[in-house]
Amino acid sequence: GAGVSQSPRYKVAKRGQDVALRCDPISGHVSLFWYQQALGQGPEFLTYFQNEAQLDKSGLPSDRFFAERPEGSVSTLKIQRTQQEDSAVYLCASSLREGTGRATGELFFGEGSRLTVL
Amino acid sequence: KQEVTQIPAALSVPEGENLVLNCSFTDSAIYNLQWFRQDPGKGLTSLLLIQSSQREQTSGRLNASLDKSSGRSTLYIAASQPGDSATYLCAVIPQGGSEKLVFGKGTKLTVNP
């Protein structure tokens, strides 16, 4: 497809379960970002990849959160032992440029994966 | 720590009205500022990007201004339409090598026909 694709769109997990959220960026996009958006809040940065390299993971809230992009394309955000406070929409974004700061990178966001932890 | 505030949190206007959404940020050391639109249950769509050296950007009925020294940006929407109803988010990239956007909480706009 032409846009950023995320799956699943909706995920309900019981507290303690592990979940995996997938992001297919736009083909050829170098940069990939994950953001977490709680209800009524703005998105908050989780992590940033340039190709397969994870250059910034400072936003990951705990060691239960893990992200990878092994071949520089598809990315997976994994949350282990989910807690109720993990309930949020997880947004993936990609950019043709290297990052969005030093380059005039235009970000393209996916529609998000809504995670509900019961 | 950079913080972004958007006022008002919600705004309801009749169709055809011109309106202004406000965004303020605490640290003027930014690379750029972006305005996004978010429809319910959807991702974000980039509307306008203003580099730190620029004062404004225009796209159709949208005009965004940036006053970096005072830490303020405004998004002006002319001749509003019901299709403009959405949440508008402001975000900045801080200087210092970070690639992360710092977002405000957004302004929820409703344009009534």
C-alpha cells in the first residue's frame, strides 16, 4: 500500500500477557518512529530507527517495552507482561529523510494500534 | 524539559468563521514546529512545517506563524468548514540532536454547519 500500515488495529490483552504490534512503513523510508498516545493526550515519543539501527530508545517507559527493525523495513513493538497503564494507541510513523530534526523530513503516520489491557 | 501547551482545549464555531488555534512552548531552542490534524480513530496528518528560521507557512486556507523568541505559534484557519472538524496538534523538535517530536495535547475543533 501507499501509506504506513499498522496491525492489529485493535488488541485486547489480559494483564500480564505479551503483545506484539507491527508497523509496515512506506517503502524506502529510512526513518521509523513509535509514539504512544493515551486518551486525551498528545503522542509521546517511544523510539526511533534509522534503517535497522535503533538510535534513540529514551522514550520506552520500562524494560517491558522492546522494539526492533531487523531488516530496516518492518518494525515490531513488543510489550511484555502488559499492565493497565499500557492501554493506549501506539502510532508508527516513517520518513524518507534521516530523522525529522536535522532534515526537513515529512512524517507519515499510520492509523495506530489501539491496545486495551484488562 | 520542553513542554508544549495548546489553548483552547476545545473550540466550537459556526461554519464560515475564521479561527485561530494557539500553541506555546517553553524552550525556544527548536529545530522546527509542525501542525498536525488527527481525525477520530485515525493517525496524524501533517499540515504545515515551519523551520526555526521561518516566520510562517501557508497551505490553502491554513496559515501557521512562528515566533520562536516568545515560544508561540498560531494556526489560522480561514472560512472554516465542517470537514475541518478534527483535533489539531502542535509539535516541536528540540535542538540538541534529538529526533523526537514533543506534542501538545491538541485542540479539538468542531465546525457546525
